[in-house]
Amino acid sequence: MQAATVSTSGATKQLRTRRSMRRLLHNLPSRLMLITFSLIFFTPFYWMVVTALKDSAELAKFPPTMLPQTLHWENFAAAVDYFPFVRFMLNTLLITLGAMIGSVISNPLIAYGFSRIQWRFRDSIFYLVIATIFIPFPVIMVALFDIFASLGWVNTFLPLIVPAFFGNATYIFILRQFMLQIPQEISDAARIDGASELRILFSIILPLITPAITVVAIFSFVGTWNDFLSPLIYLQEEALYTLSIGLQYFRSTHSVQFNLLMAASTLTVLPVVILFLVFQRFFIEGVVVTAASK
Amino acid sequence: MYLGMTRKEWRNMGLGLLFISPWIAGFIWLMLYPIGYTLYLGFTKYSGFGDAVWIGLANYQRMFSDTLIATSLYNTLYYTFFAMLIGVPFTILMALAMNRPFQEVSAYRAALYLPSVLPLFALSFIVIWILNPRYGLLNFLLSLIGVPAINWLGDPTWARMAIVLMAQLGAGQVALIYLSGLRAIPASLYEAATIDGASSLQKFRSITLPLLTPVILYQSIIGIGLGLQVFTQAYIITDGGPNNATMFYVFYLYRNAFSYSQMGYASAMAWVLFVISLFLAFVVFRWSRRWVIYDLV
């Protein structure tokens, strides 16, 4: 009896192994392709970190070493000393947080008006919001610069923060998608109880869409942190530089010290990479929802 | 009842407008007005200081005789066209592979998405080093399969191609969008096709691809918009060179506005960019009627 049980379970195991083997072989081309792509796509980040840890003698080696012979952690200290890193980091942080606060305040209000209240022309105006996504920023950047210059905002952080308080079409879209999924009856019941629209937004809608708010906060953070063109235009005084334009310091000398540049780049991208690793699910959800805007 | 709306409808419209008022203000102040102001500046000579002097169509006339306009426009369209020509099949292929039931798919997804979160300026610095003709990683890897060293950033054709290829590093993000398109295709269609004895290739051609066409259209419109704006790579990696091979339109616009203080001329360029963007989007939409399928049955 016992022997029979053993042999049956052995057979099932064998069958299962064979089946999973077949599945492995069946999906092998796709798997190999994904592994190859993943390696290629991981390379830029890997090469940045590896280069940051090499000394200049090792950089001048050909073929290049795939791993540093000795880890030169002191490169990070040297990179931080090489340019006003802390100052640029604080500038970047201030702008990024300012824009993030603006996005998190303005976009839920706007999305609420586009989803939870029924009114005439609402949906036609919303098409206009979507249309603005397709207007390239360079088309208006000269005029915008002149507008901000006439306000005396050049060489301040204001042109990089204040626009976030007026909403962003993509974020409005994401939040609206989430708000539309909440049954209208919930709002109606609250209205009968005499709740104001603001009250409904803050005590009913917002708690239900925290994932969407997180997506907007993350996208806003990454978008501002990674921005290059706007800081380049508005921040001409060195003391106000963000990291994105501050990294150019490493190019001012005739020969670029790539290990230091890569060390500084690593420190610059670190917050974004950590954010991505921690909130991966939100990144993916946000991208997929945004794509539904067609 | 005023204008055919009840009191409640009026109230709701007031409330709705109140909630979206930040957007309305921003739309007027940061979008509509700048577009109009750009149009006006395009007819003036303006250094950014003092007054803008009306010069009529002179800026637009000058664009015709400025050879860098034609060069930068050509480079930009070249970049956009090839980045998409490679990118569309590449990202669809990636999405198809990611659609398989792999347990470790989240690891692939993380690796493939990583370059999309890295800032373009940092990626540009990394690419400079990877493309270094003497010590660079890419030439080393190519030498393993017998390819002689390429002077990537010193040769006009290779430099332009390098930026086209670099654009493919954004594929991970786009592939996720195709992936959600793939997942939306009903399994019953594939089951029916299997019963009819269709091969994998036939299923791809008559089910998968047609049902992905709306996503392809959306990605093409987005891709064209982004392609026309290519700037950072030229600014950091090549400075528009060699021999203006990577002098892209927006980079030249930026230079005119902020290096040469030719705000009027740059504004005229901006309006031309606006018209080109609208025109290309319109053409793709029109053309898409021939190949986008919204309903298979």
C-alpha cells in the first residue's frame, strides 16, 4: 500500500517535471530574448556605477574591466567635493518638493470638477485638457521665458514650481480615471446628508484614490527631478543650479574625469532609482492608466 | 430657468468651473497666451531686452535662406522617423515576450523599465562614456564579434544613429503600454482560432496585430511629438555636431533664443514647429483610418 503511494507520487512528480520542462522549452526563445534585452537595458546603470568605482588608471584600460579591480569609494567623496553638490542637491530637492506639493493640491481638485460633478460642457472642456498634452513645450518656451522674465522670476525657482499649482493634463487624466470608477451614489448620499463638494472630496473621494495620488506624487517628483531644459533656461546663476545642470561642471575642464562624473551621476539618480524600486507597482499602474487617454 | 438650464444645472456648472478654475487659469496664462505671444514675437526683432520691433514676415523669410533650418529639420525628421521605425516593432516584440507566463517577469520588467526612470541628462553622460572610441564598452563588445572600432561621436552618420539607438532605451516603458493592450485582447478569439487550426503566426497577423493598431496609433502620435522635441542628447552628448549632424530643430531654436538672443527669430521657429507638429499628427490620424481597427468582428 505504502509502496503504491510512493510510486504514484513519483510518477506525478515525473510528469510534472516533464511538463514544466516542456513549458520551459516552449517559452525558451521569449525567455532568452527577455534576458538579452534585460542585460542590455541594465547596462547603462551598471556601467555608471562600475565606472564610478574605478580609478583613472583603470579607466584607461582596454579591454575595459567588467568589475573594478579595487573599489574606489573615495571617488564619491571626491565627486561631492568637485562641485557644490550639497547646494545643488538642496536646490533640486526644494524645487521637486515644491512642484510635488503643487501637483498634489491642484490636480485632485481639477479632476474632481471633471468627474464627480455633472455639468454642461464638462466633457468638451476635458477634450481640451487632453489636447494640451500634444502641444510641445519648446513651442511656448520662448514666450514663457519672456513672461516669467517680466515678472522678475528668472533666477528664482518660481517658474519651476508655480506652474504645478495650475494642474497638469496627464495627472488630471489619471486622477479622473480613478474618480470615475467610484459609484456616483456615494456622492449623492453624502449630498443628501448636506455635505459640501469639498467635504465629499476630502472625506470620501480622496481616501478611496490614495493609489492614484501616490502615482501623481511619484510622477511629479521624478518628472521635476529629471527635468533638464527648464532649469537650464531659468537658472543662470550658479548658486541656484539644480543637479541636472550642475553636472556640467565636470565638462568645464578640458579632459573629463569620467569616474567622478559617473559618481556624481550615481548620486544624482539614486533618489529616483530608489523611488522606482520601492514603488514599482505605482510606476507601472501610472503608465498603463496614462496610455488609456486615447 | 435661464438659457434652458435649471437652477440646479447652473449651480453645478458654477461648482464644476470653480473646481477646474486652477486649470482654466493655467491654460490661459501658461498655454493660450504664450502661443499667441509667440506668434506675435515671431513678427518682431527682439533680444529679450527692450522693446520688440515689428518686422513683419522677415523672420520667416530668413528661415528660408538659413541653411541650418533645413539641416536641423532634416536631422529631426530623420531622428523621429528612424527612432519609430526601429522602436515600434522592437517594443511590440518586447511586449509579446513579456506577455508569457514567466514567474520571474517582474525582474525583467524592472530591468527593462530602469532606463526610463533615469534622467535623460544622466543617460547622456553615460552614453558619452560607453561610446568612447578608445575605452568605450560598446566598441569593446563589438570588437568581440570582429567589428572594427567605430568613431561613434566623431562621424556624422554614426553620431545621428547613436542618438536614434539611444532612444530605444525608453522601450521598456512603451512596452508596458503594448502589454496592457495585449492583455485586453479576449482569450476567446485565440481559442476560436486554435479550433480553426490557425498557426501562431496567423493568430498574430489576424488577431494580435489588428487589435493592437489603436495602441500603435497612440504611440505613434506620442512618439512623433517627443521625436520633434529631441534636445538634451544634442546639448550634452554632441553639441549639435559633428558637422551639424545632430543639430536638431529644438536645439537650434534654443540656441537662437538663449545663446544668440534672437527671441523673435526663435519664436518664428517655434510657430513653425507648432504647425509641423499639428500637420504630422493630422497626417498620421488621416492615414490611420486605413489601418487602425477599432472592432475586429
